[in-house]
Amino acid sequence: MRKLGAFIFLIMIGCASFAQDRLLEINHHVITFQGTKFEINNDGFPKQFSLTDSAAEVRSRQLLFEPMHFHFYTAPKIQEKMNGSDFALTAQNADSIVWKANSVSAHLNMSVQGKMLSNGVIRYKVSVTAIKDVELFNVNFHIPFEKSASKYLNGLGVKGGLRPDTVRWQYDNRPKVKPSVWIGNDTLGLYFDIDHRTTLLSDKGGRMQINVKGGSMLLDVYANQINLKENEQLNFNFDLIVTPQLATEQKIPVKKKLKFYHRLIKSH
């Protein structure tokens, strides 16, 4: 009982300190926040998260092996080539920074809207619209982590601790296992949560797999055999929190970090 009370106290103090309004600064595509740099790619997705005091050992202080991105396959080895990107900053005030980007291929139009709140939560709304009828063999959304940044994992049915070699999740398990996960190391981490209104996964055999692939530790969200009629739309909405492991966060056991950051998401 004492341990439970101590954990609840840490959660309350931690969320209160993490959720305080903090100054968001943006220079071109780079937002700085709480000792962290968040670089946005031309397509609107995260290009890199890193610590601002990482002049030494730069690679080991970065979170992503390469930018987050989509793959749209029309056959096993043939994919849509997304062009344009059309990145623009649309709003900036004391509470948030908002941006958008648009990419187009022969069959698809992808619209990306991102919003970072002053408490560190990053909200993404992605819509993919068929320009003309198209059959998609596979759709993949990739978050490629640096291996050194993926020491620990909590979520997707894993109670928390050292990251297993392979973690799998599928949409059919959603009532029992939510599509949210925290991955990180002793200095930096990332919380990822898929919105329940996302249509990309709901009836498309949606799955998620996390395992080492090449030089990265890859989080792969995917669905297959999707047939879209002209003007039919899919959406993929998700939340992120980049989590520098400051004194408060370091006191939270790995197995409790998912609940810690989930409370922050739900509070806004």
C-alpha cells in the first residue's frame, strides 16, 4: 500500500512538473523545448529528436535513426512516390505551434497537420485521399529508433523493462491492449499513442511490430489489402511526447512510464 501511495505521489508531482507551460521556440523547422530539439521534416513528420547539450557523442544523444515516414505499396516491391511536401507554419502562440504539409503521388494525396503544445505533447492528424481508384498491397508507417535509444520499453502488453527482441500488437487485441508504447534509454525517450478514431487500422488488419531491422530498431505500424475508391479517405492520427529523462522522470520505474505519459496525453 505504501508503494502504491508513493507511486501515485510521483505521478502527481511528475505530471504537474512536466505539464507546466514551457517556452516553445521555433527556428525554420526546429522547435526547442525543455533542453530538447525537435526537427520537422519537409513532409511534416519528425526528422529528429535530440538533446540540446549533446555536442559530444551526438549520435548517442539522438532518438531517431532516420525520419519517421510512410510507405504506400501497390505491389510487393512497388510503392507510390510522394512528391511536393509543401511545408508551412500555420500558427504560433504562447500555447502551441502548428504546421502542415502536403504530399502527392500518382494515386494519393497525403495531408499532414502537426501541433505541439506547451506541455510537450505533439499531436498529428494525417489524412490520405485517393486521387483515383487504387489498390494498396501494404501501408507502413515507420518510426526508426537509434538502437542506443531503445534500451527500455513499456506498453503493447510488455509490463516494462529491457526491450524484448520482438514486440507485436494487432488491432483485434485493442480492447485489452492499447496501441501505445514508451521506448527510450536513460537520457531520452518517446511516447507513441495511436488515436482510437484512426481508420487506417480499424478494419484493415492493422498491426504493429517492434524489432531490430538493419541499423535501427524499427517500430512498424502496418495494414494490408486496402482498396480505395476515388476521393475515399483514410486517416491516421497519433500523439507523441518526447521525454528527456529529467530528475522527476528518472524516479518513475520503466514499468510505470506508460501510465505516467498517458495521463499527460489525457489531461489535454
